[in-house]
Amino acid sequence: MFEFAWPWMFLCLPLPWLFRHFLPPATSVNRGVLFVPFVDSISDGFAETRRQSIRSPRLWGLFICWLLLVTAAARPQWIGEETELPETGRDLILAVDVSGSMEIADMGDGHANRMDVVKQVAGDFIRRREGDRIGLILFGSEAYLQTPMTFDHATVANLLQGTAIGIAGRETAIGDAIGMAIKHLKGLRHDAEDAVLVLLTDGANNAGHVQPRKAAELAQQQGLRIYTIGVGGEAHEMQTLFGMRMVNPASDLDEATLQMIADLTGGKYFRATDRDTLQDIYRQLDRLEPTIEGGRLVRPTSELFVWPLGLGLLMSFLLVQYIWRMK
């Protein structure tokens, strides 16, 4: 549907005629600050236009230029079909461990490291969460907010894809990551009710200023549910120079602390050993924290003022060229 946002601007159409008939003519100025060689010819051309009849092409050109400019000022718009924007009212924060141990390649075919697997699976999860506001926290030795809460899921996913291992330090500050989520949510609302934190790590808390238990207690007081995910390959036997020995690539993972955080805040702890189990965990999160169908109805609006404005400016330039050449 086509419409004008400011149709009252068309009341300005008779202004040139009103100015011509009711305002006194401007006084002539003998000296100017700037010298423009062709200004006299242009001024003479417009003065001659005033004396010409209504059939004058110059007069019609001026009228069309003015009509196009007024049309642009009226803001023509194209209103699209009514669309339902899904909304849940839920704030969802992803806290992703980017410490040095995330470069271990034990969750796939041996080529993709832990971070690569997380980027792919968590990126798909972000794109599925239509209607949620999503934020991204990266943590290593320190925790920082990579993306504030936003409905722009594509940007969050792209920033996650561009994350480098070790960007926040080589150690793991789980407590600080939880504290950062609480602080950000407190800046948005009075409490963190209806907010969810999904914390993914492959280690134990060995850095930061806040202990995980203390951070979990603060989250519980604010009503923030925390789902924790521990990543790392399963223990397996490996042939060495001294025979077969048991190797556990996830020996640094502190599952007891992650379980405590989830239990204390009303969330759940998950263990991911490979790409498939991590994908299944995020599908379970979709079921535990489902998006709600429905929401507010919106109509996408496209502004079209650039077309009459561009045509008006182009025509005014051609009109000046025409008057100049006629002289």
C-alpha cells in the first residue's frame, strides 16, 4: 500500500505564487561578496520567466521541480504486508569459554577443535531463537560483554564466528562470567526474572575475582536460571611407548561446580563429548525454554522520498543549464 506520512506538506504547493503576489520584490544589490560569472544570465532567465505565459517550458519546469520537492517532503512510503513478529519476553545470554584449552581437537574428526564445534552448533541455536533477546559473553582470564541484548541474531552469530581463542586470556573465570551476566541484566531491568544464562566451558574456575558459588547465589537471588554445559572428549585408551594407557582430554573439567551452579539456580547441567551430543543439548534447551508463537503485528515500511527528491534535484540542474544556454 502506498501512502504519504506527512500529506499536509502539500499545503506548501501555492507558496511560490503567494510569495510572488504578496511580498515586495527584493532590492537589487550592486556589490556581492562572491563573483559568479554566470549568475547574471541565470537571474535574467528567471526574471524573463516571470514575464512569460503559462505555456512557457521554463515556468512548467520550475513548477515540476517544486512539485517534486514538496512530494519528497511529504514522505511517500510503501507499506508492506502485515507481519507477525514473534516475541517471548525472555532474555537469553550465552557465556562461551574462549580459554586456551578450547583449541583441543577432541570433539569431532580430529580436525575441528572445541571452539570450532561450539561456533557451529551455538550459531545454529542462536538463529533458531526467534523472538528472544540474545547477548553474548566471552570469558577466559577475564569476562567481557561481546554483544549486548539484542534481537539482531545474525550479528550475535557473526560475532561468535569471529571469536578467537585466547582473546580474553588463557585461563577460566567462570564466576566472573556469571557476574557479568547479572550486571548486564541489572542494567536493563530491576531484576533478572525470565532471563536465562547458558554457560559453556571446558575447564575449572582458576581465575577472576568472584567464586562460582557466590556468583550462583547472586544469580539465584535475581531469578536468573543458568544452564551449564561441560565440553570435552570422553576418556579413551591410547597406545603409547609404554603400552596402552587411559587418556582423559577433559580431565580439567570441573563437573561438580557446573552441576552446583545449575542446581542452585534452577537450571540443568549437560555434558557434551562431541558435535552430536552438543547439538542434542541445544535442542533440549529449545524444549526447556521454548519460543512462544505469536507476538505483535508490524508492517514493514520503505521510505521512497529519495526518488522525487533525486528527480527534483536533477531537473533543477537541467533547468539551470537550459536557461544558461538560452542566453
